[in-house]
Amino acid sequence: MVKEILLLGNKELYQKSQMVQKGEDLTDLIQNLHDTLMDYRCKHHAGRAIAAPQIGVKKRVIYYDTDQAIVFINPVLTFPDDEKIEILDDCMSFPNLLVKVMRYKRCVITYMTPEWKERRMELEGGLSELVQHEYDHLDGILATMRAINNQSFVYKKEL
């Protein structure tokens, strides 16, 4: 079911999410994340991932769909080095705004699958940035809070 995406300023976006407990039924949540992402992608021709807090669910779940769908449950991020990249970050919670931020160029994400199997992925560049962005949502952090400075905001139609 397509859910409403919470928008910038909604206090729920700034709250930290809770760990998923083994055995919790996430079937509806995963379907809702999928449907909401696909609906957004159809309407805006953008969107590669969505975090549960963006639809008002305070659970540590990310739905990611680039080449294939992956569900990250209780993800943990680590960074193999200190190299960073500057990017213009966008977000479904503020669809017309881009924010210049610094992100790690590489990251390692360890997570549980819906079948409760532990997995690990090493990501670089755009996929690393994407996972860091979604992971921030789980901690109540928005890209606007990571802006490089007060001149780091651009409306998409300005580009």
C-alpha cells in the first residue's frame, strides 16, 4: 500500500528508530516501502531507496531498489577510511530541494535480511552515499542537518 511520505519539518522525521526484534512480522512494512518507493519513482522519475521513518514507522528498516530490491534490517554502517566526497543530496521528504553535503566515499553495511540472515556489503561512490543518507533517517538525521554551510541549498528547478 502506498503511504504518505513525511515532509521536511515533520517532527517524526527527527526521532530515532527502534531495532527490529527477531520474529517481528515486517511483511506489510516491506510491501508499503516498496509500493511507496515505486509510486514516488513513477511520479518524480527519482528515488532509489526509502527508510521506514519516512512513512512514519520508527523501525530500523531500509528498502533499497537499484538493480535489485534489498531490505536492510537493523543495519550498521562502518567506514574503511576517511575519504569523503561532496555531493548534492536529494530526499523524498523534500523533493524540490538539493543539499550540498559531505559523505564518506566508501562504507560497509552489515544487516539482517527478512529471513534473519546476516549480510555484509561494501559500497562505494553513489551507492555508499545513498546508504548513508537512508541510514541517517534511522537516526532522525536529515541531509539538511548535514549541509556544508548555509549556502548549500538549491531548488531543483534552479539547475
